[in-house]
Amino acid sequence: MTKISAFALASIIGLAAFPAAAEKVGNVGAVNVSAHGTPPGAGKHPLSVGLGVEKRERIDTSADGSAQIVFNDTSTMTVGRNSSVVIDDFVYHGGGGSQGVSMAKGVMRFVGGGVSHGSGASVKTPTASIGVRGGAAMVRVGGECGTLVVHQYGKIDVTGGGNTQTLMRSGYGVCAPSGGPVSEPFRVPPETIAAMTAQMASRGGQHGGAKTIPNNEEANLSLGNDRPPSINPPPGLDALNPFWAGGALVQSQANAVNQPAPPVVEEHHEGGDPPYDGWGGYP
């Protein structure tokens, strides 16, 4: 063996011994046990506040678990109890990029950041593909509805079964059932939204991993008194306090700054709101 080939072989062995550094795409902003992450090529480990998360990492929660992931573009993903989500893609260079997650089961809330305001972010479920443009949405997978998508802010496109519906009104949603088209938008019952929110909220004795729980005055100071827009439910601390607890106060500030003004909707329908046809009414 020549000296050159021996050196090359030693280099290859050295590279194999030290694999490429993991691609960190964000951090855990808040977490309630038990919630676990499984990075690509690595074992399952418990999540904790401040822990880095990687591209293609899977986030799983138990019946008592919930977690919030704060991405590098200031977007957030809150994973409710009994849920499973994979970070498929995340690229951000300050002026755009790409972002995609896949949801196998459970409940999730996504609030867009830098990527969402540019090329848009995507959420995939077994029955739907959801595009989030500068906004926020809650998603539930399971039940007769298949995938329930609830609009909270911005523009949300839901594709499934050969058609696409666009959501632009807070509190409205669609269902994407297995094997069928996406339903017409309807006003989601408050009890359904409350049930979804409860799946992401902390239970008694849970504090989202925060060592010190801020009171309302401290929370407002941390937000710099820049309150999020008044929508139902709002995207800031008022809606997220049960499971943010304080571990991601700075992220709520970022959301208040980065979210655009909500679209103006004139409420004059001759027949009132679209009829509720039973879709989404399963808590």
C-alpha cells in the first residue's frame, strides 16, 4: 500500500469516527412530561426546555405530555397530548426558506414565522396537505373528520381528496376525511376549539418546564406591552399561557411583532353563518 493510499484510508476512517454535526433547527421552548424526541439515526430521549431539535426529528407525547418547539425563524409548533409529529424540512436564511412537518396523530398548533411569511410552511397529515402563509392554525388528526384544520390567523390552504379550500376567517375550519374531498369551510363550535386547546394545555401541577411561573404583570413586561391582535383565540400569551408557562415568553414577543394585521372580513351574510353540518363536532 502506498503512503498516499494509506493516508486516504486513515482520513476515511477518521471521518467515519466523527459523523457530521446534527442540523439544529430550533429549541424546546416548553415541555410537560412525558414528551420525547427521536433524532435521525439516534435513540429516543426525553425533551427538556432549551434542548436543541434537529431536522427529521420525531416528537412524541404521552397522555400527560405536551411540547412547544421554537424554530430558528421564530415560528412555533405546539404538540398536544398523545401526538406524533416529524420535522421533515427546515431551511432558513433570514429572507425565506422552506419548512414542513408531518403529523401522524393528535393535536398541534402551528404559528408561522419567517419562512411562513415568505414561501409558506406546510403541515402534512394522512389525509391533507396544509399550507400556512403568515398565519396560525390548529390541526387535529383522528376521528370521523379525518383531519380538522381550524383557522386562527393569516391564510390557510387545505388540500385533500382532489380539491383545495382556503381559510381566511378566524374560528372557521374544514375537514379532510379519508378518501373524500375537503369540506366547505364552517364555523367550528367553541366546544371543539376548547377541547383541542385543552389537549395542548398544562394540567394541574404542570408548568411547561419553567422554573418560575410569571404573573400577568411580569408576562406583560416580558412582552414589551406589544399585545397580539385581538382574535379568537389570540395567538399570543393569552391563549398559550397554560402550556407556555414562561419558558417561551420571548417567542410570544416575536409572534406579536412578526404577525401581519388580520384580514378585514365584512360580516353580512344574508342567511347568517354557513350551516354547521356536523364536521368537526367531535371533541
